[in-house]
Amino acid sequence: MVKVTERRTKLEWACFIEEIAARYEYAEKITLVMDNLNTHNAGSLYEKFSPYKAKALWDRFEFVHTPKHGRSLELIKIQR
């Protein structure tokens, strides 16, 4: 799933996390590979949603961040 937004705000990211969770509503854990953007954190969810919903969303995901430096595609190939 990919979504392009005009800006990369905390609220846009939080809404996208909610969309992913809804799309895979029956998954126990969702692994999300993403970059290290400063808006990609639990605080973004707490700004958008109630504490209960923010924690529930956060707990559904396993977040895997791409390296800040280096070739992430090469690392992915190595893991295969």
C-alpha cells in the first residue's frame, strides 16, 4: 500500500496508519517498512486520536525502519 500526500505531516501519517489498519482488520500484527521521518512515531497517533485508539493502533504494528545511510534495497536483498 502506498499513499502520496501533498505534505508529510503527523496527521496525514496517523490517518494513513488508520487506513492500513482498517484494510487489514483481521491481521494480528502488521509489519510496516518505512523511512525514519520524524513524523513517524507514536506521538503522531496521540495527536490525532484518543489515547485508547492511538495505543490500539500502535500495538497492531511492527515498525521496521530503513537505514538512514546505506543502500536499503541491498540490505533487503541480503535478507532474502
